[in-house]
Amino acid sequence: MEQRTESKHTFMLEKRGKMKLTGVTEVISFDELSVIADTDCGVIIIKGENLHIDSLDLEKGDMSLDGSIDSVSYEESDSFFGAKGSFLSRLFR
């Protein structure tokens, strides 16, 4: 298996309707209201309406999505995947 070179994480948001990201290592969850992905800079949480992943290439780390994007936030990977009090543990209570 070919090892991926470390890439820089960037995102570009166009008119709150189209987003392009680099440095994506994994898509954790997605639906019409949110997209959660692990990136080189931590876990990114994108919230909105009618969200749709247009393209995803994990080997290159590229993802693009569209919809009505309302917010973008980051969590540290350790706190997101960690044990007690993590985002996931709070989400699934």
C-alpha cells in the first residue's frame, strides 16, 4: 500500500454554498445537516442544510461539498475520539 505524503489542510468556501477541502484523512459522518471529517489539523465539523459531498479522494486528501453552509468548527482529534467527555461520547448519550 502506498503511503500518503503529508499535505496541508485548507478549505475554501464560495458564497456559503460550495466548499473545497484538502488534507482530509477520513470522513467520520455525514448527512444533509452535517459533515464531520478528520483532517491534518484536527476534526472539522461543517453544519448546514442540504449538504452533499460532491467528490472525495482520500488518497489525495481532497473533498468538495455543496449545500447551505452555516458553520465550520474544529475539534482536536484527541478530544473528539477520546474517552469520557469527548464529542462522540456526548453525541451518543
